[in-house]
Amino acid sequence: PTYSSAPAQPLLGVPIREGGLWHLSAQDRFEPVTFSLYVNGFAFATADGLEASVSLSPFSLVRNCRFQSGECSKLKSFKVSLLEPDPCCYFAVRSNCERDADEERSDWVLGLSHTILLITDSLLPSFSVTCDPVYGMPHTNRRLMAGYLIHRDDGSSISVLFCELNAHGGNCTKLVLYENECCDSVVMEILITESSVCCDVVGINCSCFIVDCHHFASQTPSERKLWLRAMSNVKVKIQNRAPDPTEDELEHYRTSIREHIAALEATLEPRIVNDALLARCARKNLRALEDSLTATPEPTLDQKPCLGTHVSL
């Protein structure tokens, strides 16, 4: 399934938390707002009646930050990136007691990060990460690990796909994206070489990571760590020109990954919502999107203009 990640979707239910914050306006100054956190986003209103609402996505990020000069530097600030590298929304806590301000900011940041994880969890099916090939599907025999991930298709849509990391063969390996766990319909293959970039995305409780120009979100930050660790291990073997693994070696790798999967499952909390918190939409042509991304590399967040001069913490 494919979902809209547009920030203009309706907010669902009633606020799960409300309070006063300071918002950095377009005039580069902080003004007081009433802030409301919902199960799929947030809304805020100024004293003169201006209102705004924003629905979040699995690729939204929340981080603490600090402004380097002026009155803004006295506030305990944080930023919400709706979809990197787009501009951010900046909010802040003001208090006469620094400890109280730190604690209040931490509460808001954790609340927002948990909302993002809740949205992510609502889109993913109940399926454990697996190392086992699919019976009768020989193209899955080189599988190291596989599971459902959310793929960022473009700036306005995301898809839930079944992703399979293969053992290396020669000087590369593949991350294969399927429609589902049956693995009978390939959506896309991502080639991973020794020069491929496989890294996490910095954010509070963030479960996002990048494979070259592709952005993914896993169910939890711990699962993200497992995916990146497996990819890193495969890249090391490619860099060292290691021979292709034998069946015994492949099973040894899987046994190690299964131990990590068991540890992950032991820490999973019961699912809170059963329905997707984002609206369904039609899927784009991912191969065409990949070609356009490869031709025009995405700028990093630091290359995009954003409000104020700040340091991420």
C-alpha cells in the first residue's frame, strides 16, 4: 500500500496534549502559541487567532536545537522537520527555571517522537523480520534478512514494501523491494556496493535510515540499527573482497541475525492503533523516481535555507 505524506491531512480525534509554546514566525521572532498534539500531527494557534495544523509522517523528525545569539538563545528550542530537506518548524519553551524548561522541552519532544513512531507502526503490517527464504522461491535463497519497511517514494507519498537484504556476491549485493512477503512481484532492486552510503538519520527516537538516495523507516529505532548493522557487515565483506559465502556460512550469518531479531521482539510493545493514520493514495513509478533522484542528488538539510541560525543538539 501507498500513503500520502502530505502535511495538510486532517488531524484525527482529540488532542492528546495541549499547552503553551513559543513559535518562530516568518518574521524571525518567537511568538506565544497554544500547541495541541494529536495522534497524527499537531496544531497551533496564535493569540490573534491565526491557526495552523500539520500532519506528520514516518519521515518527520524532531530534534533539540539551540540558537546562537539574541533573545532566541535564552529559549529551550526544538525543531520539527516535516520531510527533510524541507524547512523546519521551530518551537521553544520559556521558563525562569532552566531545569523546568529542559524538562518541559523534553516532554514535548518525546511526545512528538512517539507520535511519529505511532504513525509508522500504524502503516506496517504485523510481521516479524525473518531470515528464512521463501519455499519454492529460489531467488530468495541468498536472503540474510527481510521485513516490511516504509519507503519514501517522493515528497508527498510513501509505500510499505517487503525488503530483502541478500548476501554479497562478487563486488556487490542487493536490497530487493517486493510488493509483499510472498516475494513474487519485485518493485525495485537497489544495488549496494563498497561505496554505497548506508546511514541513519539523526532525530529523537528516529527509525529512519538512508541507502544511497533511498529513504526508509523501520518499525522501531532498534530495528533500524539491525538493518544498518547487517548492511555494514555485508559492505565490509565486499570491501575486503571476501569470497561468496557458502551455505554453511550463510546459515551462520542468519543464526546471528535471528538472535538480534529475538531480542527485538522481546522489547516490542502491543500495537495501540489498528488503522492507518495516513490517507491511502496511488503509487508513483518508483523506477522513474529512482532515475530522477540519481540524476539530481538531494541536497542535505544544511544546504536548504531555514529560519534562524541554530545548532542541532
